[in-house]
Amino acid sequence: MKNFTLLLLGLSFMGIPMAHAQKKEASRTAVQRCGTMEAMEQRLQQDASFRAQWEEKQRSTARLGPAPGRTARGANITAPVNIPVIVHVVLPNPSLITESQVDALLNQLNLDFSGLNPDSSNGTPFYGVRGHSMIRFVRARRDPAGNLTNGIERRVGNPGIASSTYQRIKHQAEGGLDPWDVTKYYNMWVGDAGASGLLGIAPGIGVGGQTETTASSTGIDGVCVDYRGFSNGCFSYPEFNLGRTVTHEIGHNFGLFHIFSGCAAGADFAQLTPTGQTLPAGLLVGGDDTPSQSAATSGCLTGNVASNCAGVPSPPGKMYQNYMDYTDDACYSMFTKGQVARMEYVLENFRAGYLTTNGATPPSNVPVLDITPNVLISPGGSEFNNATCSSVSYPMPNCAGAIVPRVQVRNQGSATITSLTVSVSVNSGTPVTTTVTGLNILTGYSTTVALPSVNLIEGANTLTFTTSAPNGGTDEVAANNTFTTTVTIAAPIGLPLTEGFESATFPPANWTLSNPDGDATWVRKAPGRNSGFSAFFDNWNNDVVGTRDDLRSFPISVTNKAVSITFDVAHKNYGATTPTSYDTLQVLVSTDCGQTFTSLYKKWGTNLATAGASNANYTTPAAGDWRRDTVTVPAALLNSGKMIVAFRNSNRYGNNIFLDNISIVTIENRDITALRLNTTAPFVCEPNGSTSLTVKNTGAETVTGFKVGYTVNGGAPVTQTITGITLLKDSTINVPITNIALAQGSNNLKVFTFEPVSATGTGDFN
């Protein structure tokens, strides 16, 4: 049990404060370098079978004892082994991960594993044990069906990355992407770990499985990495932007532990964790060539740093340059010979399929010239430009009219494509065509082509894209030259429109999202006001200041009458004296199908707050936190006959906003409403009763008079005329009703209003 206990000493959480955003970030958000050991500890606590087999491995290892002279590995690997990699990207905007980022990552992995990385000089004191592996990573070029691939697949979604063995992102049915055959391909998943700050996680110390369940002890093979630590994207954390999070996690997946273990000698050369995978004694404590180290390293150190473990000389001190520490990417630089021996043993004995796979070899029947249109970018998709660090989303149109269609075109041939022609037609009409030159599309790579504008109509629009003339020649595979999709534009919806966000579908029917940056956006979340759910925007965790995200209605058919928009809102502003963190909520209206918007409501900070200020993450509004707000859309703004209503969150990295019970109704010019009777007690010994009626002006115009009447037990109506008043919009008045002739016993009293009078005439519109 001694080794088991010592291992658990190394299961430390390393929170690395980030200071790339506002000052409050350092006090509330930390990056977790790796979640692999924490997930393993969770499995040990929850899975008795896994714990039992792990303890038996530890006892067996202890019986073997140190064996520094034993043969550590086989000698079958005499040349680099190219492992085909498939990168599964599942993000709200999966185009964030570009072809160039994947190339940069694979290049970095190969430098790191080969030990040929040029930034190795900081590891000079450990050059004597510096390892050089034969493991290499390349793009998959042949998919499991035998077709050409570029080694990347993308899906729009946000299943996240969990701090546990089970990962939704690894399951198509859970909103992720299923693995390719893990015995022939190395699978990586790129997603968003969200507020956890987790950078990466492996399924264990050794090889994961092909399948898993929510109770799985091993997990699907392959690593999960947050998109901000995956490669060299402009959005990457600056401390972790060289792709070495992936180097670290693959190290786990190929049999390596963290090198820090509370000074427990040999703890980082323990047995593998998956069932059925066992290392020989020479790769255990006897093969340990990393200095003992008390705790994980953070930041980017220089020179000799003491390990704080007895018996470890300084210099050279601790090996903070090792990829299995928690150092910043720029100060990682090496594996050891012993670590390389473990990884190559795992490759030869537990990943032998990589030695014979053809997944890195393109199919033999790849034509020279073959291009295909395969993904609709506009409308409905998005693009990302790494050079400008900007994302552009192209929402589906809600109105008939002109759009600029964009389609992704992939090179499926062996020749680099320098020019091509693309056309598009709508509903089998006359196609519009563009020819693009000056391209450089490598085999398996893609580019986006913008075409001349086309007009869409209400109803179904069938868009047919066709490619031709690659490099001015003839496409050798005509069967994949056409891509067809349908864009449906619904007729405007009518009023009233109400939304309480109780349906599990989000955005709900008749609503859509505008998320230009492809990052955080409106979501459905508990609780609502007197209900289960509301619309929610997470400003507290969103440090991308200045982003604007809309919850928009579909186009609404309106008349020349004013419209009322009412809604419930709950918000606590971040910091009573932190105006730079005041998020803004706006209500805007567009009458030109979203081309331009007019702001009718704009609140921020203390004006928006409904429950004071808080620096804590505001996640659960109390019943008394909500406020009902009303916005009036003047009739003069609605001449086009259509409008779109947008609720816009402008993020300042402050606190969260909840929105519920939206009601959009027409305001009639003259409209009065009988709200309530103000006497409900019984009339005792009174043949003639009295009460009063509260009347509200629910129309747009000031009311100067109206009539009120009542009936008793369905008898003849009794009416009276109210004059000489000035009842403004949304104001109320109490009208006395006296001398009501009542019969003995129970009476049915019905009270009503009619014929309101305003400057434009008489009569109730509703």
C-alpha cells in the first residue's frame, strides 16, 4: 500500500491564475493545467473494481522491487512511427480551429517527441538523460471507409470538456463526435471546458478503450483539450499557446505520470492504470530518471531551482523543463530517456495497431483534379480568420431578399488547386458564377468561395452549388461536383407573441440567436420568474469584453399601431464601484429585417440591477430579485409592416443577466380595461350595494371619457357615463358604482367598460 499512498500525494490540483483579462480574473478564475490525475482519483473513490485491480498492481510492483538493470523495452522501433491523427472539433464555432493551427500543433508535437525542439537550451543541465522518441504524429489521410480525409472533422455544438473520465464530446449521441478506430488512429477532441479552466485531460495513464459508459473506468482512448490551449490560435492563453498541453496529455495517454509526487521516489514511474496493461520492472521505479519533486511548477522559471526534496542535488535541482510538470508552454522542453522508453513500450505492446495502420497514407485511387463543394457557410454558418482573430457568422435570413452565398470547397485530388469556378442557382433558376484564381489549396484542405448575390423568396429556397474547371482543367470526379441545400424563409408571425422559455428547445420557436463572435451567447437556464427556466447570459465568466449577442424574434407582422414589449429581468451588477464591469441590456427593434436597429431600452450598472451589486457569480435569482419592465414601440416606427425585436447583451465581464416572460402585444389607439372590483365582501341587510371598479387605459391615446355598466343576475344593463377626466396611457382610475339592486341570497354581478373617448374619436379597439 505504500506506493499507492505515495501516488495519491501527487494528485494535486494546480490552479494557475490568469491575468490576461480584468483585474478580478486573478481572484476568481484559474486555469487547471491537467485533469487526468483528478479523474483517476475520482475513479478510485467511485469504482471498487478499478480500485481493487489498481491496488493489486501496486502490490505486484512492490514485490518486483527495483530492477535498474532489467531490459526496459523491445528493440522493434528502429525508425520513426507515423501515427495518423484525427482531430474532432466540437465548438459553437468549430471554424475557430483552422488548418494552420492543426499543422502547427503536429509540427510542435513532432519536435517535442523527437527531442529536436530548438528551444531546449533551458534543459542543458539534464542533457544526459534527455530522451529522443521515434513517435511522430501526422494528419490522417485515409478515413476508416478508405476515403481521402484531411484529418479534421467539425461539429457545431458545446458538449464541453469534463473533469472526469466520461466525456460527452466523445459521443455523437451526446452532441460530440464518435472516435475513429482507436487501434488505427490517434483521436483528439477540441472543445470548450468553460468556467472550469481545465486545459486538458487524458482517459488514464496508458491506453483507453474503444467505448465507454457514464460509469466507465477506462474511457474512450484519446485526449480532450480546451481550444484555448490546443495550438497557437490568436485566442489561446498566452502562457499555453504552443500546443504543449497536447504534448502533456499524450504523455499520460502513452504511460507517463506527473513528475511531482510529494518527493515520493519513483512515484512517477508507477504501473499503468488501465486493466490488462502492465509495464516490466525496468520501466518502473528502477527506470526513474526524473529528480524527485515536491510540488508542481507554475510559470516560467530560469536557472537551477531546488526541488525541495531531500537527497536531490541543486544544481541541477528540479526538472521544471519536463513536459510532465505544469510549467508554461515556453519553458517546457524535454522528455527523459526513461519516459521515452515507457511511451515506446506502450506503443509496441498496447498500441501495436499504429505500427501497421494505413491511416496516414492517402488512398491509391486519388484523382489528380477533384474539387467538391461540401459545406454551406452563408447563410447559416461562420468563418474564422486567425490573422485578424475575428469570427464572422452568417445567420439564416428571416426575410425574403438578397443574400451573398458562401460555400466551402475541398480539394479531393492530389494536385494543389490554384483556380476553380463555382456557380449557384436558386430553385433551378439561372445560375450565377464566379471564377477564383490565386489559390493554394493543398490536398485535403478547403477554402471558402463567395458568390454573387442571389434573391431568396418566402418559403423553400433550394440552393444548388456546382464546382468546375479546377486549375482550368476537367474535374475527374463529376459525381461530387454538386452540393444542394434548402433555406426556408417563413412568413412573418403575428401578435401577440409570448415566451416563457419553458420548452427544452433553445432558442425557442419564433426566436433566433445572433452570436457574431461564436463565443458565449444566450442560453436557457433555471430558474425563471415563478417558473422553471429563463433566458440567461453568462457575463461573469465571459472575459471577452465588448461582445454583443442578441436574442431575436422572427419577423413580426405589425400594423400602424404602437406595440408594447414587457419582460421580467434579474441582474446584480459586478461591484458597486466598478463601472468598467457594467454589462448592458438593450431592447432594439428593426423594421428592415435586421439590417439596422433602433434602441428603445438601454440599462446598465445600477440602473439595470434588480437586486443590488455582487462580486459573486449570480446564478440563482430569488423570487424578489425580478423586475417587470415595459417598452413601447411607437407606431411611427412601424411603417414597413414588419419588425424584429432584439434583446441585446453587451458584455463588460460583469455579472449575469436573466430574462423571462416576454410579452409583445399591439397597443390599440383607444383601449380601456376593467381591472378589478374593489369590494368582495357580502352585502349584509343592504338591498342596494356599492362598490368601485379600477379601470386602466391600455391604449395609446389619452382617454377623456368612457362608459361603465353592470348587470345583476343577467338582467338589464345599467350604465353611466364618465366625463371630464384625463386618463393617460397605462394610468388607472377608480369608478364608484352605487345603488346596485340586489336580491336576497347570491347574486351574479358583471361589470364592464365601453366607448372610450379620445382626441381621435370614440370606441374601444379591443
